[in-house]
Amino acid sequence: MLSLHNVTGGYGRRTVLDDISLQVHAGETVAILGANTAGKTSLMRAILGLLPRCSGRIEFGSKDISSVPAHRRVERGLACVPEGRHVFADMTVQDNLLLGGYHRRRQIEQRDIEDCFRLFPRLQERQLQKAGTLSGGEQQMVAIGRALMSRPAMLLLDEPSHGLAPLMVAEVHAAISEVNQRGISVLLVEQNVAAALKIVSRGYVLEAGRIAVAGTTAELASNDDIRRTYLGI
């Protein structure tokens, strides 16, 4: 599904990703873990075609997309929920969702909206409310729903639990699991390692722009360094 081969990149002369190679198979949910400044968001930007300086090879659906512009990557099936949500505050929930399917605007069907409302019933109740008036958790639901409107093959989520109350984190992560059950692959960037390990099958731990550890959920959860550094046990 998604393969990175020796990806290196950064901003100006500053290198923030160093020789990254990883894979996400069809139907998988995989986590990118690590502390602040480890390079997690920059990795997402590289996959999306938004990192200013990037070398190496990125394949999606067995095709090399290394030189494909960001908007074309969305058309090929990559969708992102950015850190901080970035909803359009002055627009309604419904209009925010419709914008997620902009590139396929002539093919948007009512069932696309209904699928979002089934995933997040709260959004149906608030569909005519301005997104900026919603709680942080509800805005996260809008951001996820907006990404799903593009009918992606893979969903990239950058810190979806950031700033949310524990109950809302659980609700958002349950939705991510349901999205995966619908057949959409998921690449999840998280600092909340304990929560992330409950919903992923594998993970990669970044340190200073390099992959320090990789393994299954069980392998990561039993790694003493990870337990001490990220789980506090």
C-alpha cells in the first residue's frame, strides 16, 4: 500500500528526516510514535508531498509518487487529518465535510455524508452549526469526516488525541478503528503511546528523525525503553 525507501528531507539546510524506510500494508493500522521534535509531522508532510526538501522514494499503491504534487496524491487515495484539526471555523459542519470531497465534487453522493454521520452521529445533530463553535473533540470529528469525504484508500492522522479529554480520546480512537474496519488503511501519528497501542497492529518509533525501534504492538509494549520513556512503567 504505502512504502518509503530511504527518505531524507528537511527545511533549508536543516535535515529533520534521515534515511526513513517503512511500510503500511493494505488494511493495516500503523503508528508513528515519538517525542516532540522527533520528526513525526515532517514524516507526514513528506508522504503528502509537502516537505520542502525530500529525497528517496515514496510508493503508494505500487506506484512511485515521489514527484507527484500534493493535490494529486489526494486524488490517488491519500487523505490527511492535520494536527490541530484546522476546520473552517465560519463554515457549517456540512460545508466543511463537503469541502473534503472537493476534487470529486461532481461525484459526491448523499451516502458520503451519511457515512460520516453514522461514524459521528453528533455531527448530524450539528450539521448546520458553524464548526468554530464546536468543542475540540467535535472539531476533530469534523476533520476526520472531511478527510473521509475524499473516499481515501489510506487515512493519515497527525496527533488526533492532542488536547482532548480522555473520554473524547477514546471516542476518536474508536472511530479510527471503525474506519479501518471499513477497509481504509491508517497511519497514525501519536504522542499518546498507551492509547495508540490499543488500536494499531504495528508501530515505528522516531528519534531525531530516524527510526529507532519498529515492531508489533506486543513487541513495542514489552520494550523496556519504550515502557520507561513513553508509558511511565
